Amino acid sequence: MKTSAVFFPFDLFGSPGAGAGAELLAEAFDEMLADNRRERVPTRARAYAGKVRVRQLAFETLPAYRDWRSHGRRAVRQAFRNRHFLLWVTGNHLGVLPVYDVLARAAADTLVVQLDAHLDVYNLSDCTAEMSHGNFLRHCSGPLPTVFNIGSRELLLRPDYVANYYRHVFAAADLARDPAPALDAVRKAAAVARRVFLDIDCDVLDPAYFPAVSHPLPFGLSPHLLLRFVDAAWSDRLAGVALSEFDPARDHRDQGLSTLVWLMEYLLLKRYEPVDRERKDAQTGK
């Protein structure tokens, strides 16, 4: 299976500056791939060499912004139609809405594991009813898939209202006490879902580890715990991973940039190394 790495620097209606983060990640990702191509000593990167297709959508004109959602949906559908693994890197979290729109077509068979400090269904009196990065799940073009939120620091929304959109919410406070129940629930749900998608909003991480977000909240996840949830959701039915809300203007000494570039390469290696090892074992009769 190929990987479609799509960089979608959309950041209107919340978190301005995150679009620049998607553009910076596109440059860093291209540089990483170029460095690997120049390397003459065998490295682990050869597991995914030639298997990654990079596409960057630009928002340089008003028509591009007007049709942002349909452009995004076309890119997502193309990746899934080609049976590619989708790495979707966008500006603010609203930029993941085209992915949810496409996943809604098979909502009953799909699990989304969303790692996010916020529950993006806000309806408070000071929140706009128009589509924004804080309420975009309410504007999905079809029925939402089964969504598990991991790492919420939400304190005000009522559980009965949240249950209209999320199957489970595993709050950061509960994870601090014991992450085992949440990890077990994700692992079990991912094992029976026909398709799984990981939606990672960078503000799920504690600002001590990842300061480069527009709306940081304390008591977040550590990168180590995030990796445990990636592992719990991982299988050959994982259709892709989305990354959002990286704001480079708030980064400290490229701490956030380095974290995300490492994570993207980690995901590629996790995707392709087991396949290569199984093929080699089959060839050697092990």
C-alpha cells in the first residue's frame, strides 16, 4: 500500500497561523525524504522508499478558499480510492473536516480515535453557531463515525450533550489516574472496526512537551502516552492519520517541529517495516 501525504494548510475560522505550520511541515517532510534518497548507507528508511506520494494544496486565491472543503474531499477520496494510507497534515483542526465528510459515507463501519484537548462541538452562548474549528463536528456532511476522544480537558459541556457526538470521552484527568481502561477500550474497538482513523490535534499534548499551539491547555498528555494510543489503534485496517494545530510562531527552538517530523517518520516506519520483515521471513522460510 502506498501512502498519500497531503499537506492542506487551511486555517480560517480559528487558529490563524496554523496554516503556516502545515506549510513548514511540508518543507520538513520533503527534506526528510530527500535526505533519505541521498543516503548511500542502508537505513531503515528504505522500508518506505518509493512508497510515499506527496501532495500540497495551496490557498493562494479567493476561489481556493471558497471551495476549500470540496477540494479537501476530493483529495481524501482520491487517496482512499487508490487504497493509499492517508497522512493528512492541515492547519487548524477544522481542516480535518473533509476527512470526516468522506468517512461519513461508511460511518457505521468506521472508528475515529481523536486525540484532542477540546471537544469540537461547542454550543456555548459566546460561541458562533457558524462553522468554526471549535464546532466543526456539528457540521459534518453525514452521520459521524464512532468517535472516541482521548485527552479532553473540557469542563463545561454536559455529558448528555457530548454523547450526541462522541461514543466515549477519556478525559486527561482520568488518563492521569490510570490510562489502562482507555487503552483497552481503544484496542478492543479498533480490533472489530472495519476501518480506523487517527485524528491527532497537537493541543492534546501538554504545553511542557509541545508549546506550539494556539490554544494550549495544561494537564495534557505526554508524547509517550500518545504513542501508546497510536499503538492501541494500529492495525492493517488503519486508513490514515491526521495532524493539526501546529503553530510555528509559538514554537520553542523547533521543539514542536522536531516532534512532528519524528512522529511522521515513525508512522511511516510503523506502516512499512513489518511488511518488509514478513516478506523477508517468507523468502528465507523462517
